[in-house]
Amino acid sequence: MKKRWYLLPLLLLLFFLLFCPEIAFAASKRGLLLWFQSLLPSLLPFMILSNILIKTNVLEKWIALPKKLWNILFGLSPNGAYALLLGVFCGYPMGAKVTADLYGSGKISREEACYLLTFSNHPGPMFVSSFLLLETLHKEEYIGISFLILYTGSFFTSLLFRSGYKKKESHLTKHKKEVSRRPPLGVIIDTSIMNGFEGITKLGGYIILFSVCSGMIQTFTFLPAPLRYALLGITEISTGTAAIAQTACPFFLKYAIIMALTSFGGLCIMAQTKSMINETSLPLMPYVKGKLCSLAITFLLALLIVQIV
């Protein structure tokens, strides 16, 4: 049955590539440029450096300083807080990537990794401020409010899942790996570079694939415009939010929908997240549950706050 569900969208995508080659080429090119001009230079250095820090244990020495603060605010260990911080400052899907790396290195337990997946993946600050608010909505004055809404929604999401994590943590032993002698720094750097390039290449493939999917959805003119825009937003947030911004619906509703979809991330980010955790046996479901909760909370917060301001 599962194979049949996968077969229909794949066949539609194949027909789209064969019978609408110009539109498919433009969409693929757009995805490639997005990856090459934005993600490659912005995320790759963080991926490489993050791997080096984890493998050399450098992060444990400085991020452990406010240990009680991480536990009180988020219920996290210092290592878990590192994944949260990179998820906030670097954008999708660095939170999931670092969570998987920490779990694979035995730095955090499986329970903490699953908990982190519910709220550690965030939209990048540059995406929110530059693309969404300046280029798409033309609302520079909403930058501070938008960050407040997105991060408050994420914090409330963490509160929803923290109690379940706390209950399980005391009954389960932390994931540990046999500690071996640390390899030379040169080997660690080489491994980290290759790991970074592997990760960023996967992201490029998913971005191109979902850009083509977005191009295909845009040709579905037989669908009502609101449904088509909703499909675009759920599939890939940059194309979807840009389309929703052009609609004639009231600004407060348009803004709330865009903020909610940005918090959710779309199927493209979900696929990227899955690719980041594939080798760790971590489940995707905590991420899905967390993002659905974040979508609902962010939508309500945006509706409330935009009415006040």
C-alpha cells in the first residue's frame, strides 16, 4: 500500500518533466541557484566547524558554563543546548543535523535527541528578515515581532514535549559508545569536511527536487487558488509564502499563515531533516509532532500579536 501512495506523485512528477520541460527546467534552475548561492556558502562552514567541535570535545568546555540555565529553560544538557543554538542561528536543518551528530557521538541520550527534534529546527534569521519580511511582505517594521512570534512558538512547543521527555529520562540509560583514542586533528578535519560536503549535497538534491514539485503545483490551474497556494506552502516554504503574499486576503490573516508555514518548514525541510538523521536510527515522528504543534501555536500567536500592533 505504501508503494502505491509513493507511486502517484512520482508518476505526476515524471509526466511534468516530460511534458512541461521549460517550466521544470526553470524550477530546477531556481532550486539549484538557491542551494549554490545561499545554502552552500552559509551552511557548509557551520557543518564542517560543528563536526570538528563535536569530535574534539571543545564545545563541552565552554557551553557547559550556564549548565543550570539550559536545564531550567529548556530541560537540556549543555550538549543539547549546542544543537538548539545552531538550529536557531543557522536555520533549517542544522538543528536536526547537530542533534544527529551529538547522538551518534554518544554526547546526548536518545531521549534528549528525540526531544530536541521537536523544537530545535528553526528558520534561519536571514531567511526570515531578508526574504520573508523585506522581499516578500515589504514589512521591515515586523522583523522584531516576527522573531518574537517564531521563537516564542518554539519555546511553547518545547514545554509541551518536555514533561514526556523528563519522565522517560530517568528510566532509560543514556546512549553510549565505546570510547576510543581520539584521532589526530588532521584526520578529524578531513572527516568533518567530507561529512559536511555529503550533508550539503543531500540538501541540494532535496531543494532541487522540491523546487520542481513546486513548479508542477503552480501548473495546477484547475485547483482553486487558495488550495494551490496552501499546497505550495506545505511543499516548499519560499515558493509558497511568496505566492500567499500576492493574494488579496487581509494582511493579518496572510501574515499569520506565512508565519505558521515558516515555523512548520514544509515537506522539503521534513525530507532534509529525515536525511540528516537517517544514519542514527532516530525517528522522524517527534519532529513531525513538534512542527505541527509549532504551526498551530505560531498561527495563533501571530493572529493575536498582529492585531495588537
